[in-house]
Amino acid sequence: ISAISTRVLEMGGLVESQIAQAVYALRHFDAEAARGVMINEKRVNQMEVEIDAVDRLLVNLFQPLLRAARRAVGVVQRLQTGHLSHYLGYMTLVLLGGLVGLKLAGIL
């Protein structure tokens, strides 16, 4: 997640630089500066695609864990103590499986 934050900040800095370069190009009628903005736009677009892909991966990985946690809370509120230990054991295995998936994906 910190890698995504870093990448978003990097992209934001590039966009900020592009805005300054575009304003310069307009004020000075500098076609070369304008071409530089267009070239960097491709880089920004590529960064955005990469960030979106990682975001989708994270959502897909965390969504089952969040569903399981919500289910566990609901069940804990309703179950008797005898059934609770069995269910908690099951949910622990589900959550550990999700964490192993995150580790294998290189996220943890």
C-alpha cells in the first residue's frame, strides 16, 4: 500500500510539472515545451494504468478477507460459546489463507 502511495505522489509531481510546462509553453508560444507535455502525458497515463491494476488486485485480495471478518463478527454475536470456538478456528484458517495469498502476491 505504501508503494501505491509513493507511486501516486510521483505521478502527482509529474502532473504538477506538466501543468507548469504547459503554462510556460502557452505563455512563450514554445512548441518544443508543448511537445514535452504531450510526451510526458503518455508516461502519466501509463502510471495511472499501473496504479489502477494494483488497486484492483488489492481490492480482489482484501474483499474476501473483509467479507469473512464481517461474517465472523455477525456470527460471534449470535452463536453460543460451544459453536464459537469451532467457527473461530475456521475463520482463522480463512484469514491465514488470505494472508498467505497476500504474501505470495508480494503485498505483505
